[in-house]
Amino acid sequence: MRKCYSDGLGRNASLTGRVVVRFVIERDGSVSRVRDDGSTMPDPVVTECVLKSFYEIRFPKPENGIVTVVYPIKFEPG
């Protein structure tokens, strides 16, 4: 995610915004069904990059089945 934002800063040094990610943690701890849930990031390339990066994350297996998460991430320079 840091690289996504860094690349965005290369295009706009004052880039600021939030990426709100909705995703599902499956029974095995893998991530599925990642989507934007109301992001304010003005650079859509950063948003898409952050969303895609969630597929690489592994979580501990949820105790009670699958879990849906909404996770806001605020990005600002410096």
C-alpha cells in the first residue's frame, strides 16, 4: 500500500485522501471480494492499487466462519 501511495505522490506531491476497503476474510484466512466502499482518494490508480494489494494479505483463520471487514486508510504526505 505504501508503494501505491508513493507512486501517486510522484504524480501529485500533495496527494491526500482515504481509501475505504470492504473485503471478506475467508475460512482459511485468505481475502476475497475486495471492493471500494466510498473512497475519497482523488487518484483512482492509487485506489485500485490499494484494493488489489488486499488480495496478498493472509489473516489467521476466523473462529466463527467468514468475516466481512470495512477498513478505511488515510493517506497524506509527510
